[in-house]
Amino acid sequence: MNLPDLLSELHRNRVRTELPNAQAIGRDTEGRWKTTVLKEYAPAFCKSMANVLIRASDACPVNAQMPEPPMDFIQCCKEMTCTEYGQHIGADFAF
């Protein structure tokens, strides 16, 4: 998708003035990979992406003849809305 507003949206949602420049190489003192925390998208980044994707989708023409999605699908989408965030970062690998 062509997202011309992406850069300005990312800056609009920044939560700090200076971006971190530390390296995340190797393991920390507890033996965990330092890159693990980088594999989770920050909420401000997710908000930026959502905003530009919504605007891009809204700019696309809609076929008025298309049927509405089934209510069970709409309910499933509503249940996927995250409103609480925990402190745990999940595994960054699969068995």
C-alpha cells in the first residue's frame, strides 16, 4: 500500500524526543536474548500503523452491492480488540 502519511504519523505518535541508540546484541545478565524485547511492537507504533491503514482503506472505493459481513465475524473481530497490556513478553521462537 502507498502510505504517504506514514512518516508524519510515526512522528506524531512518538513517546520520546530522542530515539534509543543502544545495541541489542547477545544475552543479558539473566541469559535472555537482548533482541527479545525488540520483537514486540510498541503500542505507539501500532497506533501509527492503524491510523495510516484506516485512512488508506477509507480512501478506497467501496462496492455498494457487497453484502454486509456476517454478525459472527463482526463479533469475532470485536473480541480481538486488546484493551489490557501485560508485563510478560512471550517466547520469540516456536518448538
